[in-house]
Amino acid sequence: MSKKKTNPKSHDSLFKWLISAYLLDFFEHYFPDITIGEFTFIDKEFISKYKALKESLKGDLFVATTITEHYINIGEERGEKRGEKRGEKKAAKRLIAKQMAKKFNIQFMRVIPRLEPLRTDDIMELGEDLLAMNTYEDAFQWIDNRKRLIKVRR
């Protein structure tokens, strides 16, 4: 059985509770009839419930909302960057695997797992060095050596 959160009496305590309980819990407590997943509100209902709050709390609510939006934006930017990096690595890995499969007449799926631990820059360097390699053993040896280097640096 979970403990029900109590609403502190003083303004300072209420603001501390607001921050610690996070914005979504706050809205759930004060505005139970309003869906906040999309942050859209029925204006009349929201305004009437919002007016019931202390005047001094309105500024704190705005600050908390602004802070939340700021961190959501930071999270989205970080997620986009990670997605771009993963996409670059995946594309480079598939391209080199296809080139190796074609050049050495081996199966594409035999190459992919060997490339997995390599970083994007390593895969790009392998692509350049692949031109001078004569057998798939040369390529696999290059990959194994690079994996050892990566482990040593960590």
C-alpha cells in the first residue's frame, strides 16, 4: 500500500514539495480532470482551478514549468545527437560489410558481427585500408588488432 502524499501548509514547503514531487504529480494532485500528456488543457476548467491556488504560487508554477520545458528540450537534443551517431555507425558498418563481402566473396552476415565493437572512425579507416588488402583474413586481422587497441585505451 503506497503512502498518500500530503500537501504541506506553508508556501515554502509547498514549493519544495512541488519540485520534489515533479510537475506531473503536482498537476495530477491539483488538476485531476485535466490530461497533461500533451500539455493541452480545457481553458475554462484549467483557469478556474488555477485561480483557486494562492497568488504567490502562480510564479513558482511558471518557473517549474519553464525549468521542465528546458530539460525536456535538452533531453530531445541529446537524443537526436545519439540517434545521429548510431545511424552513422550503422550506415558505415553496413557499407564496409557489403564491400568486404563483395571483394572477398564471403557472406555479408559473416562480417557484420565482427564490425560491431568498432567505432565509426575505425570503420571509416578500415574502409580506406580495405583497398590494399588481398584476403578476408587480412581484413579480419586488421579488425582484431583494432579491437585490442580499443580495449587497451579503455
